Amino acid sequence: MDSHWHIGDLAWQSPALANGTAELWRGPDGEVTAWGWVPAPGHLELYAPPDLVREVLGRFPETTTATAMDTDTELLAALLEAGFREVDEPFFRHCVRELDDLPAPRLPEGYAVRAVRPGELAERAAVHRAAWRPKWIGELQVPPVDLGDGESGMTTERYAMIAATRPYRRDLDLVVEAPDGTLAASALGWLDEVNRAALLEPVGTDPRHARRGLGAAVSLACLHAMREAGATRAKVCPRGDAAYPVPRQLYHHIGFRDAGRTVTYGKGGR
């Protein structure tokens, strides 16, 4: 659970990976042992064992920033050696929770939580879009902050690509149905069966149904589903800086605790 990346992160990013610059390193058995990906010009995301870190960095000479976990000493040392220094950027806090003492989710009257249904991808994509608008997320902060007025790029086609990517499971893709039958909130779970490690990401609530406890309820329901599927521990990765406190507070409320955090290194940083 100390890794910056979970297999579910990669599946969620599969549409972007298909369109971005990515390279794979394979061992003698053909298994992927390292990878590097440029999601935006100059920024590198990577995974590599200690003996391949410098080779991966060398393959992307245009890199100006890279992200790592603060516990990944080998990668951090390689970045320093390559002339990078830590820069002050928004970061993500990895929060973890054991799954042996989960409380039951509690929903307002008339609301129900369930798995997404076959043929419901358009509605599933729509509830994600409704939740992920920076303007309304900023308005929920205390005090409110201006996060701009962008919009999620999620489409039915994009969600279909994610749903077709291993290890997506429809029984771990949960939604809250409102009294009128529309979708009001969602939480997507990912299971690493080898390590029995779950990822809760992303979680969101349509602002028309905000402040009713739906985010906590659908998150707990998803944790229950992941435990039933074999997970023993889960993580979630909200923004961790002071400008974005509400999601982390929600996850603390349902039993997550802070673990490591991401750090960004850049050329010319402090």
C-alpha cells in the first residue's frame, strides 16, 4: 500500500494512457517490470524497481516534473541525482483503512445504494460529471475557495473503456439512487486480488443531493463490497493540502487514517 499507484489507478487512467506517451519495460518472462507515462507535456509518471529508475528517467529527457511517494527513497534519490528538487505543488494524501470493522452505511429515507446496472453507463458517466465540477467543490470548502469552473471530461464512451479494462468489476461500482430513480452519488472500488488491497476512487455526489451523507454511505457500501470480494485493506487518495480539506475529512470520518503522501519534484525547484 506504499506504492503511488494501484492497479485501479491505471485502469481509471486507461483512456488517457491510450492517448498519451507511455513506454513499458518487460522482464525475461514478458511481465511488465517498469513503465513511464507523460500525461501532460514535461510531466512524468512512472513506476520502476530501483535498478531501472535511472533508465526510465533517461528515456524521457524532456521531463521537467515528476511525482513520487515521499516513502520511495530510491526514486527520490534518482530525481535528486538528475537535478530535480522538491517543488511546492498540491499533493495527494494516501489514507488507509483495515476492513475488519466496517460500520453499516446509513442513507436518508428514500435513497438506496446498489451496483451499477448493465446498460446504465450513460447515467453512470453523468453522475460522475455532475459531481466533479470544481466550482461546486470549491463552494463546499470551509471557507469556500475558487477552484475555477471547469468540468469533468467523462463521457459514456470514456466510461465504457474504463469498464472494459481489468480489473473493473460492476459489483464494485456502486451508485446511490434518489427517490425519483435518478443517480445521486457514486463510488468505484478496485481490487488488487494478489495483495488483497482495495482502492476507493473516485467518489462523488451530485451537488443537488449534497450534505445528506451520501458520499460517506456509498463509500462504506463500496468498502463492504470490496471486503466481500476478498480485500483486507483499502486506500483512498484525496488532495491533502489545506486548500482542499473536505474529501479528506469525509474519509477520516469513516475510519481512514493518513499514511504517505505524494511529492512533486521539478528541475529548478527549491
